[in-house]
Amino acid sequence: MSTNWRIGTFNGALLAAYFIPTWTIVAFKIMVSPVHGFYERPNVAVALFISDHLHLAAITTIRLAWLLALGKLTVVAFFAIFLVFLTRASIRKTSGCDEALAIALAIGSLISFASMVMASQVGEAAALGLHATELMMMLGAAIVLVVEQPAERQIDSGVTSGDLALQQSRLPNNR
């Protein structure tokens, strides 16, 4: 049984399993039909906030919808890079994949927080619950990454513990 899976790594893999398909579908719906995709449940709070509070033109609203889709696809890309890094045991053991996870969590938390604030401003309770849940999942994973101890790096110097004890026993005692 492999013991090189850390809690933060496993938690990141679970988050990637949720965010990659969910945010990819949402982003592609916006890319295919910007207005229709923008006013679906995952994005309705952002769309209503932009249309009600910012009073932007239709083309500017579409550009902001595409910008939201680009942001979500960026998060998806970093989660995918994180999963690719997980497949290599040498990278996983040395926590080399944590940087991609941290970037995905930072950008995703920013998007979810902004969406949550916009949902509270327009009174969308379902969207507020969705974005608050996503934000809490990402913040929880970020806290685990910060609090978790760094991975221990094994130094293979070719000296066994028996050889080390033998060498120490041969040293003169200078006390």
C-alpha cells in the first residue's frame, strides 16, 4: 500500500474531480451561447448583478461573460495540471504538484467569492448557496495545504544506519 498520499494532495484530487467537469460545462455553455449560458443557474447572480447594477451594453455583458468563462477554464486547467502531476510518484512525494493546486484554489476562490458577493447583492439565494459552498470547499483545501507539514525528503547517501553506528563507535570520545 502506498503511503505517499498526503491529505492535501488527496483533498485536491477530490476538488479537481468536482471542479473540472462542473466548471468546464459551465464555461463551454457560455462560450457556445454567451447570453443563454450566462443566465443559467451557476452564473445567474453575476449576470443579474452586471445587468442591474453596472448597466452595461449587451456586447460588454457578453465580453464579461467570456471573461468569466476564461477565468473558470483557467482554474480547470490548473486543476488538470495538478492531476497530471499526481500521476508521477516522484512529483507527488516531494509535493511538486502543490503549486498548481494553490494557483487553482486562489483563482477559483476569487471567482467564487466575487460570485457570492454578487449573489447576495441581487438576492439569489440558490446561487448564494452554490458559490458559498464552492468557496468553503476551496478555502478548506487551502487551509489544509497551509497547515500540513512539508513532505520529508529522503536523502539517499548510500550509508545505512548500521554503517553510521559503526562509524560513530570508531570515533574517539573527546569529552
